[in-house]
Amino acid sequence: MTNISKKEIDDLIIELSSIRWFKYPYQIIPTDSEWQREFTTTKYHYYDLFSFFSDININNESKVLEVGLGYGYIALWVKMKYHCSVYAIEHPSRATVNNIDFCAQMGDRGIKIIKADLLQEFPFEDGFFDMIIFSEVLEHIQPQNVKHIMNELTRVLKNSGKMIITTPNVATLHSRYRALRGINPQPFPIQSMSDETYEHIRIYTLEELERICVIYNLKILKIKHSNHYKGKFWSDIRKKLITSVFPSFSDEIFLHVVKQKV
């Protein structure tokens, strides 16, 4: 297993962000004035996420699926670190998977991209994957479709296979403050779309995620709370101090779960 440094993570984010796959302002690239703020938030998120993989037992014979490829940061990081077989599914309407250069870059680096609508049956056999990464996708799914997608995720995951689930936390300190002011912490659900996929529709609490895991026979092995930092010293210190005492106020929830035998 190869250790990947923070600099290598930074370099990967910068490399994959440098080409505008999505129309502005949906994607910020290094030549945009907003880049430094966006990069700071992004890199801290991925530092936390990738450190969450530290005790996951996968090797070069494992098959890993990323659901929702995005810019490819996670898929390529997993490939670089574990040298395993990495598959990624993404909605057919997304700009990245319709860009010949992007797909060629991913293919050259060993990422197998499959265009697929999550509302259909996943194009894999039962128990095909040793691990699934379901990161920052759940909040984009209409609640009535969660059952189908969770059934498909657990179908293609092996018994005793691992899954990483990450999603924003609806119970952040900022959300609670909005609620006290009479403002809905979660805006009207179908406020905008990116290509033919929704932006955030439904955001969850940790308790709701735990209930979802029980329903789909997923045992939680590890829970981590994470924050978005803006590179502003006092603001970041204040957030770190508050969330160290009250983790449920954090911006993100990470779950490491295992599929139990029925």
C-alpha cells in the first residue's frame, strides 16, 4: 500500500480542476478569482475523507465502485493508493462523462467509467464489489428513490463488503441558527438542477442515517464528523473548538459500514 501525502492530494485536485468540464459557475477552476476559497474548502474535505480510509482492508485484488464520479478525485485517489480495480458510475447527462478527454484520462489511469441512471438497475452482478464509495450523493436523491438505490447498493456489494457513506449534516450550528430565526435549514427541495440531476434535495441527521443502515442490514463500524474550512484563522479555530465539544454541529457525516449476512 502506498502512502499518499497531502501535497499529492492537492496536486490531484488542482490537476483535475484545471479543465472546465462544467459550465461556470458550477465549476470553479484555478484561473477564477473564487478559486482559493473553493480549493481551501475542497482540500480539507478530502484530507478528512481520505484519512477515513486508513483502516479499510482493501488490496490490489479488490473491486471498488464509486457511485457518482464527480471530477474523479476519489476514484483516482483509491487507484493510486490501493492499486485495485476501480469502477465509477455517473449519470449519462453529466458533462464529465460526455467529455472525450476526461474519459480518456480516467481510462488511461485505470478507472472504468459506466454511464448509468441510479434509478435503473445497476449494471453489475450480485455481490460484485468488495467496497462501495457513496460519497455526497444521498442528498441529491429524491426520498421516494432512496429505497431502490439502497437496495441496488447492497445487492452489488459482497457479504461482509464495506461501504463509505458521506453526506452533509442538516443539524449544523448554522442550520440550527437559521431555524431559530424561522428560516428553513433545508431550502425548497427542487430549487435547481445540474445537467439532468438535482442539487441538494434532502439532507439528513446522523440518527436518520443510522436508521437507514439498520433497514438495509448495514452495520456501522465507524462514524466521523467533518467540517468545511475557509482558510480564515479565527473562523476555522472557532468552528474546530465548537464541533470538538458538539460533534453533531459539524458540516459533514462520514460512515464506514459493513454489509451483514442475512
